[in-house]
Amino acid sequence: MNRREYNQKYYLRNREKILERAKEYYLKTKKPCPVCGKLISRTSKRCISCTLKERNKGIEQRSAVSSYWKGRSRDKWLKNWRLGNLKELAEEEVKDLSDEWLKLLGWILTDGYIDKKWAKVVIYQRKEKYKEKIRKILENLNLKWREYEAKDHDGKTTIAFYVISECSKTILEKLCLKEKTLPKWTKFLSKHQTMVLLDSLIDGDGHRDRYSTYLSGKLENLKPIYDLLKSKGFSCSLSENSRGDCYIYIHQGQLWTQSE
């Protein structure tokens, strides 16, 4: 009798004992799901179906420091507030805007990102001196944010400034930002306010020195800025090179303080 035949006969004679031991071992490695009572692995918190149901509720719980809501449904929160419902700023409201809000607008339009689905504002920056500028602006406006670091392929560190939900909502309402384009209310800006905004735009997507000052970007983004500058009496020109890169050259670079 070979080994295989012996094992078959042994199993037939002791089948009930073998199955009972297997069942005992199986029950030792399992536990009931606290929600529905199904048997799950001892290392799991809930079964798959209960986990999916919990995720679909859209409930988020955050710490008291960085959370606008705790245990609320994000979908219900967004239902009462949408980007499309933002009202344009009146001329009186534009005149009352502080320089800090205009500086923040410049950073959002250049190195920022607006998440329309979750109403989030994020600003990315690599240069150290501009990181400090962004921090000071957020602090002066009493906005809360989180910072995350990431290494680029060339080894430089990029910091992402994630503004928390409540403060992002405040920014989008205050500046009436529905997308990453120059708002229509900027036509009411004074020349001083336009200079403050332009200074921030150049910090993000431009260059300035003793000989030249320009702003670079896509044509659809630069055209409204060019029209704004022209309407405020700035001497500037809009050009596009053979590669499709667009620039606004400012001929009055002495109007603002040179960066260090």
C-alpha cells in the first residue's frame, strides 16, 4: 500500500474528526463583524459590505483643529453651497479689498489650483522666499492650512499649501473665484490695487530685473490681464513666440519695488 492509498483510507475512517478539527481551527482565526455579524478575519474591523456602506455615506471625521465639520456629510454641505452660486463683487466691495486678498488672488491664478468638486484651494511653490510670502499672506488673513512636501525629479522640494475646507470656502466667496481665471470684478480695481495684483502675478509666473519685466503663461489666461493693464494706463505689450509661449512685457517696471 502506497502513501496515497493510506491517506485516503485514513481520511475515510476519520472524516468526522478531521472536519471537526478544521472547523475549530477556522473559528479560531475568525471573528464576527461588529455591524452585521458575518465571520471576518481577526485583523479586519468590518466586513467588505459594511466598509463600502460606510464609505458611501460620505462621512468624514477630522480633528478639531483642522475641521470645519465633524460627522457631517460633505455632499449635504456642498449641496447648500456651489461655485456657480457665487455673486459678483460690487464696485464698493472691490474698493474695500485689502492688499493681502489681492496678493492671494495673484498666487492662486499663477501657482494655485481650485478643486471645483470639493471646493478646495491649493497653492504650490518651490522657491523659499516665495514660500515665506505665501505663509505671511495666509497668516495675515487668518486662514488655516496644511503644508505637504514633495521632491521633484531634480531634487528640489515643492511645498503644497492645502487651505482647509472652511477657509477655502471663505476665499472663493471673498474673491468670487469660480475657476482659475481673472475675475470680472477686477475692472473696478484702482491703479494701486492693480499694481499689487500684478506684483503677485509676476512673483508666480513672471520675471523682473533692472532691464525687463514680463509675465508668462497661456494666451487665454494672459489676454484678460493684458486688457486690465491697458485699461489702467500701463504701457505693455502682448506677444507670442514660435513655440506658442505668450508673454506680457511691462514697460513701466519702475512702478513697483524690485524683488531681492
